[in-house]
Amino acid sequence: MKRYILAILLVLFSSQLWAEEQKFEGLQLATAPINEFDMDAVKRGAKFFATNCMSCHTLTYLRYDKVAKDAGIVTDKKPISINGVTPPDLSLEADVRGVDWIYTYLHSFYKDPATASGVNNLIFPGTAMPAIVAPFQGEQVLVEKPMHDLLNQVQWYDLVKPVKQGSMTPEEFDKAVADVVTFLAYAAEPYHAEQERLGYWVLGFLVILFVMMYLLKKEYWKDVKKTRQ
């Protein structure tokens, strides 16, 4: 419980420094195509995180996790400052923000010469995060006149257009981002799969126990009725 309270307080007090308010009206979060129980995806995401994200972000609450250690993730490093802003610890980011938010965020960077890093983000305008995904995704710029649907809603890919190809195809980048999001979902609840597996066993046991108690009750009251007669 303590770790969740700390994470919520961290977001509440640091979000104002990390970014400004969203300014793209009607922007919808994309649905993250992940399977939290896919351990191969978790391991791939952990390796990507160790290679590309660990230099700035920390994972304090994943200190004793084998997946993180095998991927080379160091959990006791001190956070650094980027343009005067300390990047948040991502241990509980999937719980606090949601996997759809993270997935959309990592897709939504675009070129913005007005910022210190040279990039901005659709759902987190003013972010201090540099263009770490640009070498993989490529460079994007804002669309001048984006099209909204009848409900005035718009997706991230309707607001930006690619101007430079990265080292990955769009499909490869989508998969890489999904792997990272899957890992962060795992990092927020590393025992979720085990808890759910045990939960099914507990429910099964309770069902069997209920049936046994019901049959026992019938047998007991059958004897009681015979005694009364």
C-alpha cells in the first residue's frame, strides 16, 4: 500500500513540472495491444528499457525482480535531471497512468523547435523527455488541418505525419513499444499473473467447498427430520 501512495503523490506533485496541460482537443488514447501474461514480451520490453530508458528513468520498486536483473536493469541508481526536471520513477507508471496512456505517449512525439529538446508530445505538451524514440520511429511533424470524427474525436496518428524514416518499420516500432508497455505493466504488478493463477484455484476450492457443505447440510437435516418423526 505504501508504494502505491508514494507513486500517486509523486505524480500529483511532479506532473506540473513535467508537462503542461493537454492542448489537443478530442485526442483519444490508443488501445495498447499487450498481453500482460506474455513473459517473452515482458523480457523483450525489459531489454529495451535497459538499453534505451534506464539512463534517465529508475525502477525503484523492482529491486529484487529476476526479470529486471536478467535484463541488466539497475534499480538503485540515482535519477538524473533533464533541463531542470527529474524524470519520474516508472515502477508504478502503468498503474498510475494506464497502459493505453503510455502506449499513446511513446507514439506521440513530434518535432517542435520551440522546446529545449526539439520535440514535443501530443498528450503531454511541454514534456522534458528528449527524442529517445526518434531513432526507431523516425521524425514526425504536426498535421496542419487534422480531421476529427463526428464526435470531435481524433487519434494520435491523425495529428502527426512522418517526415523521416527511423531504423524500424511502423509495425516493428509498434511491437517494440508494446513490449515496453508490457514490461511496465509487469513492473507495476510483478506478481499479478501468479495472483490471478492462485485466484482461480481459490475460487475452484470455494466452489467445491460450497458443494460439499451443501451436501453435508442436506444429509444433516435429513437425519434431523427423521429424529423429529
